Amino acid sequence: MNGLLHTVLKRIVKTGNLSVTDSKLITSRYGDGSGAHIHIKFNTAHAERAIAFDPELKLGQCYMDGELDVVEGDIYGLLQLVFENTGPTAATQPWMKALSFARRSLRRLQQMNTIMRSSRNIKSHYDLSGALYDLFLDPDKQYSCAYFETPEATLAEAQLAKKRHIAAKLLINEGDKLLDIGCGWGGLGLYMAKFLKADVTGVTLSEEQHAIANQRAAQDNLSHSAKFELKDYRHLTDSYDRISSVGMFEHVGVGHFAEYFQHVARLLKKDGVFLLHSIGRSDGPGVTNPFIRHHIFPGGYIPALSEVLPHIEKAGLIVTDIEILRLHYAETLKAWREAFMARRDEAKALYDERFCRMWEFYLAGSESAFRWQDMMVFHIQIAHRQESVPLTRNYIEAEEKRLRRLDSKRASANTENRNHAFTQNERKLSHTPCESV
């Protein structure tokens, strides 16, 4: 085995049960033998050297390219073993820390998300086949952190709860003009139009999402109140009573935070409310994981609150509420990962084995980040005026209860309609003459 890799593994893996077969087919054991057995096999000497020097980038790349296989266990189990030994800090050796410092020095350049570059970055991920996302997302195609009100909640229930939670914080009145920055496939905007009677405008840079969102609005007879545009939020000129941004801020880039909140301040009416839902870091400013930056979200960055709040203040806006969702995204990603793996063959038919390995690593690595690497999700409620929201937070729970009742009524009505249609069909069948055999 590569000597540097052996030294790193021996120094890091103190607990757990790891077997490593090198490219010469020699197997070594690491850890104290506790826990599930993880066995990995290096197929090339190059992978041994590369991972020893730069594991943050090369572990995922070598797995994706077939230079590394997991013989027993899976990638998620391997990452769990690593992070439970290293803690939140992945860079454990001096040269790894130097690489991390160099990447941090370049982050503004890597996150220079001009309007043209932002469009290109978004298309590289969100314009993948809609059939791919259907394999693992909930039926409403929510591609952001769900809100698990109970541990037993299904993914679909938790995503519905997320929409209720956001809607409650926005204090939407019937007829309010609502802007959804980064609207995805339209699920949140359609919910606001249907249940809150809001006049919704959603913007996205993904052609795939734009087409599907408008198609869904037409199918639900909501085209008059929910419109989705293929447009950068920086090009908008109207003003809005309410603004939401869910899972989009991660694509803004640290050098554009000031610009982002200046546009929010311009677009939000003086008595308006804005809700920002974003992944965040609880351990302070950092750098985008290089595998994620290279292969999944180019131009993306997960911010710390300490990097965000000063720009809100400088834009003349007021923070009226902050909530931290800790393990909700870990549970969301677990559901996505398990669903993707259950339908992996279908994903492979859409793309190829290399793509499937890349997404396995992406989903497993992302879940690991929320369980062991100090990642979380934050909600920041923002306004121009402090009196734009009630004095206490009781209104959030009260509005969620009201929306939950509406959701239940809709579910009951849908069940009754299905049962009625089934009964009518049975009646028709009972009056249909049978053919003789």
C-alpha cells in the first residue's frame, strides 16, 4: 500500500472496523474492530496516492471513476467511519490544511456568479432529466430541506410541513404579491397560490424547472395566480408584499451577498416580509467541498450566519426572526439516498454507472455533512420595519394549525372524489353485458 496512505489511515482510524485492499491485493486492517465492517478495494495505485494527498476531492472522484470499490458496506458507512474518527474537520494533516487554505483564498474567484455564469451553473445541475429527480424526490418535487414535525413523518409529509412552516412565517394575506426566488419545480409557489390565495411570481434559471412549474400551474387551473418566469432575480423591477427564497441562496456566492440583499431590499415593499431558507455552517466561514464544487454545484457556497447578517444590516433590512433546523436535512437526505439507491438501475438507464456513483457519493456525503460536519439549515425572517410581524412567535404555530386543517380537508376531498369515481365506474361495469366464453 502507498506508505503515505497507510500512515494517514493508521493515525486517523482509531475506532471502527475498516479493511483496505490495495492495488497489489494486500489487505490491511484499521480501527479497534468495533461496529459494522467496511471493506474497500483500490483498483489503481494512482487512487491510493491521490486519496492520501487530497481525500476531500479524490475520494469521491476515485469512487466515481471506478478506481475505488466498496466491497463490504457502502460509501455512507465509509464516510461515517471517517467522520466519527476525525470530527467536523476533514483536513487532518498539514498538507490537507494547506490545500484547504488555498481553496479558501480562491473562493471569491470560484464563486464569481455573474448573471451569465449563474445561468450556466444552474443548468448543469437542475436541467438534468426530470425523470432522475422523480426517482427520489417526493411527489411535489421539493428539492430542499424538509421539516419533520415527528420522527415518524414520511418525506412527503415533512415536505408539506415545510411549506406550511414557511407560509406561516410569511404572514400571507389573500391577494398579496409573492415572489419566490429560485422557485424550483413550482411546488411552494403553487401551495401559496392555492391555499393562501397569493398572487405568485416564481423565477428560476433552469429551463426544465420553468417548463414543469408552468405546466403544473396549468394542470391545477392556477395559471392566473401562479406564474413562473425564466429570469434572474436581479432583472426584476416590480415590488412584492412577500418574498421567499428556499434553497437558492447557496448558489449566490460569498462575493454577491451584498448585491443579493440590496435587491431584496429594493423588491420588498416597505411593509413586506421576506423569508430566507438556506443551508448554513454552524462552525464559521469555510470553503465549498471541492468534490461538490467540481461535480455537483459549481459556483456554490454554504455560508455561516456571521457572513450573512452584516449584509442584511448594510442593506437597511431588519432581522425579525431566526430559526436553526439542525438534523432535518440529514433526515431529508437519508430519505433521498435510500430512494435513489432503491431505484439505482433506473438512474443508470437514464445516464450511466459513473453518474450513479457520483450521485451516490453526493447524497451520502451531503447527509454525512449534516450529521457530523456542523452543517445546518437556517430560516431568517427579514423586513424593512420591525412592526411588520407580530410581537411574539405564537402566530407561526396558529397559522400552521389552520393550514394543517386545510391540508386534511383537501386530502379527504381527494379521497372522496376517488371513491366516487370508483363507485361510478363499478356501476357502469355492472350494467355492461358479459361476453360469453
